[in-house]
Amino acid sequence: MSKRIFQIVAIAALSTAASLPAVAGDMNNALGGALGGVAGAALGGAVGGSTGSVIGGAVGGGAGGAVTSNRRERTGAIIGGALGGGAGTAAGNAMGGRTGGLVGAALGGGAGSALGGNMSRSNSYADDYARGYRPDKRHHKHRHYD
């Protein structure tokens, strides 16, 4: 049984890695969300069947996105990984059974985590700009000595 799960995880990871450049340039978040989604869906499926795999895919996708993201990306990567992992697992279960659920968890968790992290990072920089922080401006302290 564990050999079969390893094969499924390997196929899901390879298919995710092949499709990621089209989705987002944020490879770390995508890989973390994909691996977390697959692991969560496999564990959840073993414990709680189809419903457990969907919940596990969501939790795993969010956790994988959280581990691999930086401060500016973290919130978006968690939310995107969780939504993508759960939705991908549910869609995969409906179309291809347990194996389809694992592949869906990888694709959904990876894509959601990458997209969410990218959006969160962009919003963070936009907030900095709106607050007046300009990294290209030099801030000089004018000191007057007697």
C-alpha cells in the first residue's frame, strides 16, 4: 500500500512541477502547497474517506503554503493553498477516485498557494507605496553642528 501511495505522490509532484510555470513564477509556494495538499489528502483519505481527503487536502495545502512563504506572502499562500487543495481534492475525487483526488490536491494546492502568495505580496508592496515608503529615496538626517 505504501509503495502505491509513493507512486501516486511522485506522479502528482511531477505533474504539478510541469504545470507550474504557466500558473505562477513563485515556485517555492507552489511546491509547498502541492506537497502539503497531497500529503494531507492521502492522510485524510486514510482516516476519513472522501470527506477526510478533502479536509486533509485543504489543511495540507494551507500548511504547505505557510511553511514555504515569506512574511509578505504568508496570508495569501495559506488561504490560496487551503482553498485550492480542498477544491482540487474534491474535483479529483469526483473525476478520478482516490488517485484523482491526490492529483487534484497537488495541482489545486500548488496553484492556489502560488497565486495567493503572489497576490498577497503585490498588495503588501502596494500598501507600502500608499503609506509613503519609497525604497529608492534617500532619507538624510540634517545635522547642524555648532
